[in-house]
Amino acid sequence: MTHNPYAPPTAPLAVAPAVTAPSEPNRLVQRACVLIWCQAALTVVQQAFLARLVIKRSGVPFAAEIGLVIGVLLGILITWWITTKLRAGRNWMRLLLTVLYTLGWVIRLANWDSLKRTVANLIANPIEGLIVALSWILSLCIVVLINTPSARAWFAAMKANQSSEA
């Protein structure tokens, strides 16, 4: 037979091994999701205290209660969405949470006058101060947990698995 220069190559092709991501979420990501739910519960408690204060000052209990219920329902929905995306290994959610938490800390710390007023209010109301302090600690723990090397590797494996399936 004569050699055809236009024929496709006849060398065997190597098949890349399939990348399999773990079926379960990373343990640290799971813990971060639990802490996100704890932070949401703290926010609900804080908002309940705030609603009680609004009711005392304005004398309109129904509006404050309706606002609290709507806010709690929206908070639960958003928290569920965040934790679902984290458990599914969506790296963009990890990055989004890291950026938003960091921006929140920077903005609070950069606005010195507001920070002084906040500290004075928290000293006047120690329960709210404890809730805010716990919320800050939880947010720091969440960012640390989702950015550990093993969590980042898990997110990268999940991303590689998602791109190989597409």
C-alpha cells in the first residue's frame, strides 16, 4: 500500500484517568456551614432584640413583628443558598464569602467614629455586645475554615470534577 499523507495519525490515544471528587463535602467546609447557620441564629436573636427596641420606641408592634418575620425568612433562604453552594463545592461561593466578610471587617474598622459609637452601644447593652462579638468570632472562623489548604484542595477537586463532566 502506498502511504497517504492526508490520513489521520494511527498512533494509539492515551485516555486520561477520570478525576473523581469526593462524594462528601470536606469536613472543614461542613463545620464552616454549621458555623454559618449558628451565625444566622445569632443574627435572628439580635434582630429580635432590635425589634423589641423598635416596638418600645415607636409603639407599632405589628409592623416590627412583620418586618422581623420577613427578615428571618429571607435570612434563612440566603443562608440555605450559601451553605448549599459551599457543600456542593462551588469555589466562587468560597471566594465570595471571603471577600464579603473581609470587606465587612475593613469597613467597620476603617470607620473609626462609627466603631466608637458601636462600642459605646455594646457596653451599654452587654447582651447585644456578646452577640456581636460572637458573630465576629464566627465570621473569622468561617473564613479560616473555608480557606485552609485541605478545603481549598477539595474545592479545586470539585471544580475539576465539574469541568470534566461538562
